[in-house]
Amino acid sequence: MEGDSILTTTTYEQKWDLDVFFEGGSSSPSFEAFLQELQAELGEFQSLVQAFNVPTDANDKSELLTIINAFQSAFKKLRQAGAFVSCLTAQDTTDKKANLLQGKTTQLNAQLQSVLTAFDQKLITIDQNVWEALLSEEPFNELSFVLEERRTRAKEKLSLEQENLINALGVDGYHAWGQLYNTVVGNIKVPFEENGETKEFSVGQAFNKFSSSNRNVRKTMFENWEKAWDDHSDYIGDALNHLGGFRLNVYKARGWEDGVLSEPLDINRMSKQTLETMWNVISENKAPFVEYLNRKAKLLGVEKLSWFDLDAPVGNAESTVSYQEGAEFILEQFSKFGPKLTEFTQKAFEDSWIEAEDRPGKRPGGFCTSFPESDQSRIFMTFSGTPSNVSTLAHELGHAFHQHAMAGVHTLNRSYAMNVAETASTFAEMIVADASVKNAKTQDEKVALLEDKIQRSVAFYMNIHARFLFETRFYEERKQGIVSTERLNELMLEAQQEAYCGALDQYHPHFWASKMHFYITGVPFYNFPYTFGYLFSLGIYAKALEEGTEYEEKYIALLKDTASMTVEELAKKHLGVDLTQRDFWEKAVKLSVKDVEEFLAITE
């Protein structure tokens, strides 16, 4: 893939601009007014749904169209509000007003869900022949997949009163436990001695120390890290148990026999057969990655790696770049893939869409959120200059491009699931990681960058597999009652030992506490979709390499379809493959094994 070098004279800001949406942060009067407007709109939407007379004829469609337009408008506004609040709480964990606003948006979201539940219940009562006739006509035909999905899901749920009660109780129950977790984490300080003085690090800052080239730094930080999570494990264990208990009770009431995986599979529009095939292929192909872990241990001068060594750089030089250099490198590599991705990314940097500053008080991790009313996105991360930070930045820009690619698509056809959401992000990350390896100036640098790339495969095949195994087993035990923190540690340890094939010396038993993904209430099983997205994007990446910049239009066409078909249909239409069979997954895994083979050869 060829392209022109990107030259820029612009210095990119490391702090995002939120004032362009609502000036004044958590004290913004315009945001307060926006929430009131949203509240009123939700009220109107509710009245429309209550008064809705189910069509008895395919020509009788004006009322349904009015409701869909009202749904679209309220949904966009709610997404805009939610995005703004998530940015506020992430940039400053001490912002108490932002936490109150989060409670308010959660409440508004519950209100929308209740109205939608009432709407869905009415959809069920439409005669099948009338329904099919409606879906074959404009403008419903373009929404046929999502409308059919709503109707099918509604049939599997409880009565309107019961579902409304679940939504209402969820605000101060289910979602509150997720918020409590964020509050607890925001207050955790990890002590660490640096230059003779003990400093208190936020968990985000502490985590960055695991990329240090100094093993003593990593080891000491890990001991302090484990202790910090252990000190708060009772509160966090309560949150996990009650989140799990709430879900299990809802599933039981709905009579969902497939257990805890039925909801995440449905949300991800993916079959159980696809999921099982994917994990089976991965489990059978872990040997090269164990070999890589053993070689890394040898290069670091230890017999076996410990958890805190997984992100350690290999080689003597600790490779760091400035934010500006990282941004320019990403732009240059994107330009070899296609002009639209490049142009979009340049705009994101120039218009301050990214919060990357390394400072205390920020939430750990990274995310991308979309502001659909403004056709913009915002990216959150903490940039400290590591190759891994550059990859994260590329990853989040991939998410933002996916949202941008959907701009011309009907709002109701934009709600793509997490597994395909991870496709665009991982694809963008791969472009940059591959280029980094190819552009390495020295053998040492090549080893370091190749190793950073393999680390991601290890994360998807081993770390995320451990999360999946842990969560599956946790839910089985939770059915019998509260799971103690000691048992949570045991379950996590067992899952990590199995997922890493016993390749590590020391594991992270409190990982169930330190990984925020277990506490996200919007999506259960916030793990396997990452691995799906990684392998799916490997297949897309292989096609992009074959076709060069010509492929960008086909790629955008695939992204546009991500929220209006199952993943099996998406793969069949755009890649010509069957995801329930082993062939696609084996080819994708083998692509990542090539990196390991190259690494083993050059570090012999």
C-alpha cells in the first residue's frame, strides 16, 4: 500500500475540546437546558407510543413513521448527553457534579428504555402479514433488520409492567453498582517510591509503570498494585456479585434457558457456534505464543515471566515518542491505506478531539465516544509515549472513523455491536503496528516493535480468554449465592493459568477487581467481542494488503452494514466466508503466528 508522506506544521493539542458541545463542563447552563429539552422530548415520545394504534393495513403507516422519527431524535440526543457526561467523568474523577449528571443521564436512559419496551410490546401485536408488508415498503425496508430484531427480542421478554420495573429498579440497583465501582476506583491511590520520595499514583498512572524497562519498578509497583486492589476488594466484590445477581435474576424471570451467554450473543448478533469455533481454534493454536512468552522470559533474563513482565519492553532502549511524533506517524501510515481515513484523522487531531494528556485525576484506560447531534467523536486516553500508547491512539481513531463512516446511515441502523465495533479499531491499530515493524531503523527496534505487536495477540488469545473463562465460571457459582473475594481470586487464578497454558510464574488474582470491563452495565461479557474483532479485522486487513488504496471504498461499505445484519451475514456478504466453520479463524490466527515466527527467528 503506497501513499504520500503527511507533512504538517500544526502542533496538536493533547487536551480535548468539549466546550464546542456545551460550554462550562459539568456546570454548563447549555447542557442543563439540553437535558430539559431531552426530558420533554422523551415525554412526547411516551405520549406518542401510548396513543399508538397498531396498523391493521400496510397503507396505515403514518403513525408508525412518526414514532420512529421521534425515537430517532430522542436516541440521538440521549447519546449526545451520555457522551458528554462520560467525557466529564473520565477527564476528572473528582468532578462530583459530573457524577450527579451521570445519574441523571442513566435515569433518562431508563425512561427511554421503558418507552421502547412499551413500543416493542405494541410491535408484537401487529399481524404477521401486515408486518411483512410494512417492512417491504419505504421507509421501513431500510430498517427491516433492526425492527424485526426489536420485535423478536420483545417476544422473549416479560410483560410491559415487569420490564418497566426492571428498568426502573436498574437505575438505583444494577447501574448504581457499576457507578459505585467507578467511584471506588477514582479514589484508589497506589503508593510508589520514586527518587527517594513516596508518591501516590492514580490507577491509570500506576498501570503505565508496567511498561517500564526496570524489572524492580514493575515488580514493586505490582506488589503495591495488588495490595491496593486487595484493600478495596470487599467493596468491589460486592459490586461484582450484585451486578451478576441482578442479571441472573432478570434472565431467570425471562426464562432464558441458554444462560448468561444468550444476552451477549444476541447483543453481538452472533451465534454460539461462531463463538465456540473461534475459541476452539484459538485454544488449539496457543503453542507458538507460549514459545514467545518463554523466549521473552529468556530475553528479560528470568526463568519464567510474571504478570508484571507481560508489557515490559524487550531490549535495552526504552522507545518513547512525543504525542506529536505519534500523531504524525499514524497519519503517514493511514495515508497508505486510503485518503478518507487520513483526512478524517487529520481533522480529529486539528480540531482537538483527543484527550491524551498524562496528568493525575484521570480515569484509567481509553475509549472513543460519539456525539451524533454534532457528527463528531471524542477520544480519551493517557499518552506517555510508549509504542503501546501509539497503538491505543490508532485503535481509538479506528473507532471514531467507524462512527464517521456511518454518518449517512439512518440513526437506527447505526447501533453496531461491540464485536464489529472492535473491527475498525483493531484494523487501524494493525496498519500502524505493521508499519512500525517495517520502518524499524535497527534490529533492536524491530524486536521491540514486533514484540509490542505480538503482545496484542497474547492479550486477545490469552488475557481475554482468561476473562471469558473467569466470567463464565463466576456466573455458574453466583447462581448458588454470593461468591467470596477469596473465591473470586481463585477463579481468576485458575482462568489465567488455563488461558496462558501455565506459561507464567506469577499471576494477577485481583484482575477481576482491576479490570473495569467486568463492571460495564451496558454490555454483559465485555470480553469475547474484542477477540472476535481482532480476528475479523485480520481477515479484512489481508484483503486491504492485497488490494491497496482501492480497498477503502469496500471497507467503508462493510462498516456501513455493521449494524443491520448478523456477523455471519456480514462476513458472507463482504468477505465471502462462513464464520461458523474453522477455516476463516484458522487463517486469521496463522497470520498472527507469522509475527511470532519472525520474532523467534531474529531473537535466536
